[in-house]
Amino acid sequence: MIRYSAIFLACLVAVYLLVAGFLYIRQDSLVFPADSASLDDPAALIPGARMVTLHSSDGLDLKAYYRPPAAGAPILLYLHGNAGSITSRARRFALLAQGETGLLAVEYRGYGGNPGAPSEAGLVLDAAAGMSFLRNQGIAPNQIILYGESLGTNVALRTALDYPAAGLVLDAPYTSIADVASSRYPYMPVHMLLKNQFDTLNRIAGLKMPLLVMRTLRDGTVPPAQSLAVFNAAPEPKQIWTTQQGSHSTLIENGGLAVVQRFVQKICPTEPH
């Protein structure tokens, strides 16, 4: 009996190690399920938008969508979540970039036909390339609102810590990707296995600009309590908007658009022309 128990235990350990090894080897495809198809031309998708090329500091040329703002008007630098591409978010961009407000939707390395492979450090460089592009367009920091969605919330925060801007919007933020993964795989040592941890909670105390956190209690991807924890750890000035509508990736389409517009108008007031 003892022998069979030992064999059974050994089998369980072997299966556990196999699953852990599979998750470790496959983690990049799980964290970055990139849509590698070439981007659609934004001209027919977003009024006034065009395709531009960003240049990362490590030598990559990255396609992006750009709709310039009116003179002195705000612009959103949008950093998207881990799935899809900026093409799949074109309808959302058309909602955000209305009137005089501009938009720069950064497409990451390895996404949308862009060269390179995504990583935490690489996405931060891609966002920095977006900031450099806006500077070269003559857009002042006090016109720029950093907008992070899901995975991109950490990238937007990292950018806000490195560059001056008017404010930061975090759409469904998480404490860390390791924490999110742990909620899905509680039986795995995710914090030890994960190479790209995207730690937001331990960085947000250094923020020095107005913050808007958005979350839904119906979020099935990021536990809503994590978004609240990020908000609680952030310094003032800050505000949070919580809804019971929509889902993880549809906050803008379920009441969030008006919230973002009010936030932008508050921190980037524009005089009527």
C-alpha cells in the first residue's frame, strides 16, 4: 500500500512539474497573445487619423495611429491591452478622439505587423517612442493624457513616472500580472515563474500627476479588488469610477467615455475657438 501511495505521489509531482514547465515555456504567448496581422489604414476607421511610424530607442520602427489635436487641445497617448491590436480598437478610438481631442494609439513590437517580440521592457520603450513622437510634433506635456488599458495600465504608469504629462487614466488596472495569474493558477508558484511581472502596486506611489482609475465590478479578467488596491495606493490628486456595467474591455462603451471626457476637460481645459 505504501508503495502504491509513493507511486501515486510521484505521478502527481511529475504532472505538477510538467504543468509548471509548460506554463513557464508558454508564458510569453499567454501574456502577449499578439495579433500579428498588419494594421488596417486608420483613415477609414477614425476621422482625421493617419498611420505614422514611431522609432524606438532600440532601433525598431513601429506603426501607430495618429489623429493630431487642434492647436492647444489635449491628446490621448493610448497604450492597449495584451490581446488584439490597435485595429481591433478603432471604434473605441473614434469615440475617444472626438472634436478637438487628438489620439496617438501606440502599437507594440510584435503586434500589428510590427517587428520585434513583446516584453515588459520592450513595451515601455514603445511607449517612450510615442512620447518622443509627440514631442517632435510640438505637442506640450500639459496637452498629453496617458491612457492605459488592461495590460497597458502598467506601461502607462511607467511612462508617467518617466515623462511629464497632464494626467493618467488607468482603465481596469491590476496590482501585477503575477497577481492576476495567481488568481487563475493558485496552485502554481506564478511569482517565481513569471518573467514579465508588470508590477503596478509597488510603483504607483511615485506618481506626480492627476489620476483617474476606472473599473467594473463585472470584470472577469482583473479582480476588481486589484483595481481598487491600485487606486488606494496612489497619491492625490486622484479619482475612481466604479460601475456594475460592461466588462473588462468595454468600460468606455458602458459609461466610461463621459467620465474620461470630464477628466480630460478638468486637467486640460481648452478655450473655445
